[in-house]
Amino acid sequence: FIKALKQLENQSRPNLTFVFYSAQFKDVNDADLKAMDHQISELSEEVQSLTQSCRQLDAELKELNSSLTTEEMVSEIQELKAECSGYRARLEKIKSASNHITPEEKDKVYKERDLYVKEWKKRKRLASDMTNAILEGYPKSKKEFLEEVGVETDEDCKVVLPNT
């Protein structure tokens, strides 16, 4: 009561004073005060328990709201089935293609490629050696010589030798 009166006093005009008339209430002994304190603590625990329960239920509600509904799930499943059938059709098309390469043909192509790359490197080295031999007695730079002769290098064409 006293707290309530002080609150009223703080909220009202400064000239008003509230008085607590305690004669209208009966006296309370220590046992009753302890019982009331015990009841207050039990009610406080219950409030905490209910608050925690509400938080858990709110979290569960948020989780349920963020999950897909049955209609959305059905739609998602249909989309995935359509995508899957498209992949199956593509796989069957690839499997049924008649232009498969045998391992022997593949090996033959790789060997030919390696041979051509080796020849390329060999010819590039020979051309470089010849150019360097000519440049020993040539008064101009290598770049000027190559422009004069009209030779385009792999680097000029931005071609990179593949690895063997």
C-alpha cells in the first residue's frame, strides 16, 4: 500500500498529500507475513515457469511458421520429380548415343596429340636457334628482326604450348 501511495504522490500535483489510514486494516502477525512471503515466492516461481513455457512455445511457433506447408511441400516434390525426369531423359540420350569412343581410339588420339606437341616444341626450338644464330651478326633487336622478316611467334598470337 505504501508503495502505491508513493506512486500516486509522485504522479499527482505537488500540493496533494496522500495519507494511509491503517486503522481500517487488521494487524498482521509474523506467521501470516511468512505465509504471504511463501505464497509470493511460489507465485513468482509459477510466473517464471509460465514465462519459460511461453518462450518455448513461441520458438516452436516460429519454427513451424518458417517450415513449408503441405501444399508447398507437394509443389516442391513435383518440381524435383520433373527435374529428376529431365536428368533421366538426358542420361538415356547419352547412353543410347552411337558415337561413343572406344578406349583404344581414345589412346590413339592422345598418342597422336603427344606426337604433334613434341614436333611443335622441336620445330619451335629449331626456329629459335636459327633466329638467335642470325641475330649474332644482326645490328637490330630480335623484335625488329622478326617484324622485318614477317615472323609471328606463338607469344605474338597468344598461343601456349600444351603440356605433354
